Amino acid sequence: MTQRAWAAALVQSLAAATLLLLPAVSPAQGPAAALPDSLTGVPGDAARGRAIVANRQTGLCLLCHAGPLPEERFQGNLAPDLTGTGARWSEGQLRLRMVDARRLNPQTIMPAYYQADGLNRVGAAWQGQPLLAAQQIEDVVAFLRTLRD
């Protein structure tokens, strides 16, 4: 096994182990459900989060959402506008929606950005890997928290 393949396998194993440590969310909590604790213990960087949201290869957020990114053309209209998300939801509520929105709504079309199990039609190269790393989730949450109006 090459060093690169070993490192990739280690990252995949750590991501899977981290996913197992996420607290359960009760359906009774409804929209107030949250993941209050950071996935990394490191504060998110709003500038990096904005770049992820705007990037059509990484976050793909603008495929479904519109938001206050006037330089980005062809924003989506399938999902709620991101404008004001920082005023509508807490950091923990945003984190939960990013990690796995199916915990709030099993029928959602929102991708589970930090969930690797129980997904359908995942290409072989991406199986067992979350769409975003834990720090990327924290960065996007930090950016979304800045969207207050």
C-alpha cells in the first residue's frame, strides 16, 4: 500500500469514526434540533466558508440556494434563500442542517455534507467519504452566521 493510499484510508476511517460520535437528534426536537458542539474544536473561517458556498465544484450550494453573492450568476431557487440564515438559525442548527438535514426531514433533497453512510447512488471513488471535511462544515457555518439580513 502506498503512503498516499494509506493516508486516504486513514482519513476515511477517521471521518467514519467522527460520524459515529455525533449526538442523536430526536424528531421531537423538530426545527430547534441542533448540533451545538463544533466538529473540530476550531472556529470556522467565514471567508473560507463563503468561498465553499460560492464554489460550484465544492459546496454546490448555489445549485439549489440563492444568496447574497451578487457576483455569482445563475443561483438556485429550489431551496430557501441563504439571506438571513444567521438570524433564523443558531450555529448548532446550521451545523445540523449541513451535517445531515435528513435528521430534520427524512424526505429532504439537501445533501448530507458530513454523512457517509446510508446514501444512495454514490460513485465508487466517493463511497465512505463525506462531501465536506469537518473544518469545511465549520467554515460554512461561520459564513452562514454572518448572513443576518
